[in-house]
Amino acid sequence: MDEPIPAHQIYRIRRLRRAELPVDTLKLARFLIGKTLVHDLPRGRLSGRIVETEAYPVGDAAGHAFSGQSRANGSLFLVRGTAYVRFTYGSCWLFNVASEIHGVGAGVLIRALEPLEGIPGMERHRGVSRLLDLARGPGRLSAALKIDKRFDGIDLCSRISPVWLGGATRRLGVIGISTRIGISRAAHRRFRFYERGNPFVSGPLRLRP
């Protein structure tokens, strides 16, 4: 794969249109590898290149939508490109993207980012200075980009949304596929996608060659 871009650079990132997002959870999880997650704050922009995702498709026993629509998971049943942000493990927020048509519950978990813009801000939010640790893992990336429940249900394709999905900043490397991480139900399913060889990918070394 290409070498990571120096963290001090500024990027011209194009917002993705909803029409570009595949209407299929597995396809969307793969499509998002190499794309960008952006949070525009009053004091500047935080952004990272998506290098790892997990798909939780329709009918998946491990997915938050499996038991049906509720007040807590309602955003998963909105149109693809909607944010679903959920507090879990009693300690962190997880950022997901709804992935099907309105009324059908499914989503893609964003598991890791390669930091691009706003590195000093991410360091403050996380309380760490090691670049590799800023957004390597779903809880870490939400903290680094200052994403929490306030952004649950927002349209990530809207021109006015402060948190949004952007296009690629450089050529994508080879995409790897593996089983998902940290779940017990349907743990055998190969629904995790990542950029091979990228040091910002999370998980055991055996799952990120």
C-alpha cells in the first residue's frame, strides 16, 4: 500500500452523495474503506481515513437491529448514510453508518481511522500523543473525533452536517476480509474489512496481515 500521508497536510475532501453509497450492508462496509470521516468543529476540522469496518447486515444475530426497531436503535432503520451512535461497554461511543433503505435495520461499524487533519485536537480529546493510538479502535476514534450521542441520527450526506462522509484522499491498498472482533454471536462470519498493511488497523495481528 501507499505510505500514510504526513499528518500536517490539509486536504480538499469531497462530500459523498447518498447515491454513491451501495444499498447493501456488506458492499457499503467494503466501499467505505479508504473513504474519509470528517467532523467540522468551530475551531477547526478533525478527519481520518477509514481503514477498518465491520458489517452487521439484515437478520444478523450480532447486530443491534436484530431484535427489531426500538427507541435506542431507531437510527439503524433510517436511510443509508445516517449516523447511528451508541454507548457500549459502559465506557465508549461507537460510530456506525445505517446501510439499507428506510425501514430496514442494518449498519456498518467504523472500527479504525488513519488520522489526517486536526491531530493536536485528537491528542487532547484522547489524552495521548502516540499517533497510532489516536483512532485505532471504534471507541478511540469516536473520542478522537469528539463524536457522541448528539450525532445519532444525523445525515452524513447532508451539506450542512458537521459530521460527514468524504471521498478518498489517496489510492486504496489491498482490502482484507476476516471474522469480526469482540462478539460472541455469529462470530464466524467474515464481515470485517480493512486495508491490508495499514498500521492504524485495530485487532489482533493475526487478523490484520
